[in-house]
Amino acid sequence: MADAALNDTSGTFTWGHAGLETEFAVAGDGTLRLVRVGGSSDGVGGSGDRVDRESALPLVELTALGHGSGWSGPRFTGTALGNRLRYRAHRAGREGDQAGDREWLTVELHDVGTGLTAFVELTSPVGLPVLRSRVRLRNEGAEPLVVQSVSSLLLGGLPSPDALDVHRARNDWLAECRWYAEPLRATIADINVGAHQHDSRAALALAGRGSWPTDGHLPMGALTERDGGRTWLWQIESPAGWRWDLGEHAGGTHLALNGPTDAEHQWRVRLAPGEEFTTVAGVLALGSGFDDALAALTSYRRTARRPHPDHTALPVVFNDYMNTLMGDPTTAKLLPLIDAAAEAGAEYFCIDSGWYDDSADGGWWNSVGAWQPSTRRFPDGGLRAVLERIKERGMVPGLWLEPEVIGVHSPLVAELPPDAFFQRDGVRLAEQGRHQLDLRHPAARAHLDKTVDRIVGDWGVGYLKLDYNIVVDPGTCGPGDIAPGAGLLGHAQAYLDWLSDVLDRYPELVIENCASGGMRMDGASLAVSQLQSTSDQQDSLLYPAISAAAPTAVPPEQGAVWAYPQPEFDDDLITFTLGGALLGRVHLSGHLDRMSEHQLGLVRDALTVYKAIRPDLPTAVPFWPLGLPGWTDEWLALGMRVPGDLVSYMLVWRRGGADELRLPVRHLAGRQVTAEVLHPSAPGGGTAVWDGDGLRVSLPATPAVLLVRLRS
């Protein structure tokens, strides 16, 4: 679309493409309103109904010191400054890269009283019903302005709360991606608005906190229309704090997506004249149901991330930690594991935590930071000899690293300047025996660059598992920060900028993002790193509920799922443990070196299946024939739908209950379909039969898993 100007006659303009249509209108007070957003002909769902411009919401809401909120209550709508931002201009166009073409629209809004200008920057991948929005503020006035909150995306005119269910995802350590739903009216009561002068002040609000942005809940949510099935699904791409809220407005429902705010995260920024600030992005995906909207969001996530060959190669990673060495690697323990992993078919071998521990009592936690290899653990050639052994066996070596922390007993505490660390009121912060680096400081960044250049550049390591095991809440007040939440967001964005710079220097390097499992499973981090740890869950019977739901948060080719078979497992449990990773990224572990040849053959068989199907995963989108998994569900199912619908995959777990189940597969209903069991490869593990509209699965034992390929 070429540059466009506002239609002066009607005060409206449209913007979009084949997959998304939006309409904007100037209200009587001069504010610009988004009065319609939906799919073309509303075939994909969406807010197809046009909202009256006077009852729609302003395009941006924000609060600032000295200007009040404009409205009491928990909502972030109806703000005083938001109602003063007048439409000034807009520009639109199309841009493209190797990820595809995007339409863009930038709208300028201005407040004469403060001189504040808000540039609303909208983008949408061509063909996808997905809208991404962020707001860039510029102080064009003569006086400083302290901003306390600013919306990233605001949408009104959704159906009444009476018609909607709201979906959220609890995300706790070892219990990630647990979606649940309830009627929106369960929170926002019907107060009989007609009998009052205003809408309800109630809101359903959810916020993340601290330096683990996905601790507690995923920064996501969804609304589904109970009768029509339309779905509005969103994510907030913040590596630090975030907030969203839902409320009733003008007979419908509003959605407000924010990054960190003063009220929840102690976030404030002071904009001097001429200074700018840009919010984190909010993303909205539309669909005819949850699965449909999530498919669109999955496709968007692929366009938004940094390109990397790992996203299509999907190599099998062996990591020595989970239920295996557990942070106690030595040459003697690693060499037989390396040989066994290579024989099983692993392509990367990552040495997890402990490789730097030279203490005799295991007291390394409080002294980390130098990231030099232990001489006690690795005699006779040191760690370098072990890394060379990995290469000799045809695998790429990897190392675990926790880059942002310095142990309180590390010599680096005295060597680095005080401003290189998180601080509050002049006090260097400490958490669980660690100090936190502030990656905005050049000395902190130089320290990590030196570390990576040694590990990757000198030692030839091709995989880094970057972990983060402390929470700093609410943040830091470094030089220039007026609030700790602003310092935290500044550091988190600087950390991702540092990661991008590392990948620029080492484009073949693969980076796994981990924070005690899935505590940093946010869109901003996923756009930079190649893999995402989904959990540190050690119980193979509990993990399926996580791995089945993980594609809601991360595309399958990025979602690292542990598969840790053990020599003491029987054959059924070995195949069960391996099967849960086959529609994601296999993170193999376990004492393979102690397995019998028969047991190792089961591992090889599973990896052979994975390598055969992995070319389909980078374009596949997930679906859930039994609905999103519950933590204690006896049967779980995850599907992957390959473009064109000629091939789909179904992963089914049985943890109890009846030994037979039927799974509807709506996109293949009525077609001629063949069902082929891929895993387990040995006969007798279970059967799957297509009945014309769905798949009938029989699993005679528990626990059991079945991977089925459906060919249409």
C-alpha cells in the first residue's frame, strides 16, 4: 500500500491486506478510534462488526505524573491524556525481508497541552490475520514529562462479556503452560449499566512481574465467543513486566495490552524535551476458534524471529543434566555418555552446569562469573579434550552458561565497576548469593563478550544453553533510571541486544533460552534465541501436560522438550518418555551409557522417526483435538497440521482411564485418510484407525504414547 492520507470528507480510513482489515475514524473530540479489525470478509473470525466512532476507544491510553488517570479503578482505559491525543497524520506502506512481506501503518497523535506526540506503529504479515502494535512517544514540548503507563495495543467493540469466555495460562516452575477458562462475566458482573451514568469500573487484569517475565502466567490470553466461536488471542512481547486487562465498555468488551506500568512494576520514564520512548509490542491474532487463532499466531512468530539455520535443521540435542549428571560433570562421567549419545543419533552434545566448579565442597554457586573450566573435574587435557571428543564423535559441543550473574564471592565483584550491577539506593543487589549484571553498562557487556569469544571463538563450542535462575523484583535504579521497573526493562532489552550481537559475530551458533525451565518464555526472547526450554520437570508422567501445551507459547521447532529414558525403565516407559518430545525439539538425556543394546535400540528407533518427520515441523501449526490439556488429564493429545493438509501428525498420551478413545480431526473430516503408527515402532504398543471423521486410538497399557501420521 502506498503512502496514504486521511479522507478529509468522512474522517475515516482503512488499512490492511488479504488476511486483515482495519478501519479508523476520527471522533468528534478529535481522537482517532479503531472502529473495526477483522479478517477479510471476516472469514477467519475477528471483530467484524463496525463500532460507532463515538463509542470506540481512543487509539492510545497513557498516564503521566501531574495529569491524573482520568478514571478511578483497575482499568487502563479512559485516561486523561489518552482523551487529549488528537489525530495529526498517518503514513502506510509495505516492506519485506526473507520472512515475508509486511504492511505497516504509522499514526501520529498529538497533545497540544504537553507537546507529547504518540506514534502508533502497526504492522501485519501479509496474508495473516495478525496485528502487531507498539507506541513510540516523543516529547515535543518545552517541559519534561514523567510517563507512568502507555498502552501498546487497545481494542474496543468486542462482543458483550455475556458472550465471551476468557482463557489464561498459568506458568509456574515445573508446571508450565496450564491453560484454563471461565466466563468473562464471572469477573465482570452485570451491574445494569443502563441504570447508571457510566460503564462498570471492574476489570479482569493480569500482570507479570520481575525478571522472570513468564513466572506465574504466560503474557498471553484469549477471548472466545461462546456461540459463534470467534477468537481473539494475544501476546505481549515483553522481556520484563507486562499487563493486560479486559473490561466492559459501551455494551461491549475492551482489551488493553501494556508493558510494565508504575502501578504494577514501579516503571516510570522521564522524557525531557526531544526525548523518545518506545513500548514493547502487543500482538493480536484472530481466528474462527482457539486452534485457528493459535495457528495464525504461530505463523506470525516465525516471521517475527531472527532467521537462523537451526529453525529448519532441528538437530537432536543431548544434554547431560536432567535426571543424569545433574550439574556434576567430569571427564570420567562424560566420555561414555558422549559415545552412547553419538551411537543413539544425537547431533549436539551440551555439557550443562558444573563444568567450571573447581571447589571440593560444591560451593560454586556463590563464586561463579569467570566461567573458566575446572581442572579438578577435567584432568588429562582438561575440558578442551572432552569438547574434542564430542567433535570426534560427529557432534557439535555445547556448554551451559548463566551469563547475567556474578557470585557474591567471585573476584569479578571487585574487578567490575559498581554501576555494572543492579542496584537500589546505592546498594548493590544480591539474590541467592548472586549479583545481577546490568547489560546496559559497557563493562558488563565487555565481560560477557570476552567470555563468549573464549568459549565459542577459541574452544569451538557451537551451542550455548543460557540459563537464568534468580528473580530480581522489581528491578534496578542505575544512572538515568527514575524507577526500578524502567531499569529492569532497559537491562532486559540490552540483554537481547547483546544476544543479537553475539549471533551476528557467530551466525552458526545455536542459543537455547532457559530460566529454570520456562520462566522466560516470552515473545521478545523467542524472537532472538533459537530454542526455548519448556520446563525442568523431572517426572516423565507429568511432563506430557507441559509438552502438549508448549506450542501455545513457542513454535514446535523451538520448543525444547526433555526426553530422559533410564536403564531401569521398562520398554513402555522408555517409549513413553521419548515419545513426548517427537513433535517438538528433542532434548535427549538419561544414562544411555548404562543401557542394554536393546534399550539403546529403542532410543535409536525414536530418533530415527524424529529425523524422518522433522522437515515438516518448521511449517506445521498445532491443534488440540481434545482441547488444551489439563494437568491431571488421563488422555492428552497434540496435533501438528502441515500446510496443504496432506499430512498431519497426532501425538496421543494415555496416563489412565479407558484403554480406547476417539479423537475428532475436524480439518480432515470426511476425507479418505490413512493412519500410520510411527512410534513406538515395535508392534503391540497400540493401534490407530481412521473412521472417516476422526481417529480411534487404542492403548492397552499405561503409561503409553502413540505418534500417528495421517495422510489425506
